[in-house]
Amino acid sequence: MELRTLRYFVAVAEELHFGRAATRLHMSQPPLSRAIKRLEADIGALLLDRTPTGVTLTPVGAVLLDEARALLDRAERVRVRVSAAAGNASITVGILGDGTDPGVSRLAAAYRRDHPGIDIRVRDTDLTDPTCGLRAGLVDLALTRAPFDETALTVRTLRADPVGVVLRADDPLAGRDRLRLAELRDRRWFQFPEGTDPVWQAYWNGGTRREGPVVRAVQECLQAVLWNGTVGLAPLGHDLPDELAVVPLTDMAPSRVVAVWNEGDTDPLIRSLVEIATAAYRR
């Protein structure tokens, strides 16, 4: 199994949709579908159950997803260490979940203009690690959301977004102009896997311990709402499927978009990126 094919599989497994995965991978859908079929042929088992509306993981696919994530993380660690040993002029940026934020596009354009000779690598991560691999040494800087455990890290706030609750469009509460957290106390909320930063988990559970299905990616959160009526929280302003609605929460602290790097890291490339990001995200 090639690492590239495993990356393709992880994208499809996290998006639960070939079209969305192809967009995320910046490729067309037919070669992506062919690559997954070849992977299934190599393994000798179906990894995905296809339906007209998307895909679901088979039990074999769920096992491969866990193993593929671990293998890809290990491969990235190797790349980062080798690159550092070679002294290459590069910087690796971790981006959490949704890389479509216009602030990212403005930052990329400005950084390329100011540092045309620097190789920028981007590591897209799921919701289980709010530091996007920073603590594991996989990235030099993360563009993510707070709050999380900030021990030994330096955090710069770039923007603050109000938060709403994501509900099925036919939910009795979906037509409200606004809601309070107490009105959702009897609902099931999505959870992150065991071992996820507890500060991060507590925020997305509205500050109270909850029960509900375990998710890793944004699309898994949305599917949990769509299929099971699970409560999900999301920053306002994101596009959602017609079957879902978002209602602002009046007593939920805003979600801070932040740049974060290791405390004491004086790399001028990182400091320059932070300063450019501060301007790019506040336009």
C-alpha cells in the first residue's frame, strides 16, 4: 500500500463522500474512486459501503482508518526530522479541520509574496488534536481554534467567531432565533476519542460532561447530527447542507481562531508568519 493511496482513503473515510474527498485532495473524483477500488482489491475486502448519498465504513475500513492515520503520522514525523537534518528552508503549518477559511487564503498569498523562496508545507488535521501535530513535532506552527491546554505553547489570537448549535432542519428548536445551553441539556452531544485534550472537549460540550457518539472529523460531526439528531456546535458563518440548521447560542464563549507555536521558538520564519497571519485574519 502506497502512502498516497492511504491518504486518499483517509480523506474519503473522514468526508464520507467521494466528491468532498476529491475536492479536499484537489483532484477529480474518477481517479480517486479507481484508487480506492485498487486498494480494496489489494486488501481483498470492501472498505466502504457506497450509497447514492455518500459512503460508510465497513468494519474492515474502520480498522484500516485507524492504522492508516497512525502510519501517515509516522511518515510525516520522518519527513520533518529528515528535512530538519538537511537544513532545508521550509516551514510546516498545521491547519485544523476546515482549510477554506478566507484568512488562510489571504495568509498564503501574503506569505508567498514576502517569502518567495520558502517551501510551505501544510498538514490538514482532524478534530482530535487541536494543536494539529505541534506537540508531536509534526508542524512548526498551527492555525487552529482555542481553547486547549496551552502548556509550553505560545498562542496568538487572530479572530473570535460566535458559536451556534447545529441541528437537523426539522428539529423543533431549529426555527428559533437563538438558544441557551440549558435548553440542550437533555440532548446527546458528539464526543472526541479518549485521550483528546480535556479543555478542548469541554469547550465543544458547552462546559459540561455529556454523552454521545465519538467523532473525529467535521463531516463525522455533521453526519452524527443528520443521522442521530446529535447536538453539534460550530462557528457561525459556515455553509451547511440544507438538511441542517445552525442557531446562535447566547451563552457560549466565542471560538478563537489562533496561531500557536512552541514556547521559546525564535525561528524568524515562524514569527514572520504569525505577524502576517495577524493582519490576514482580521480583514
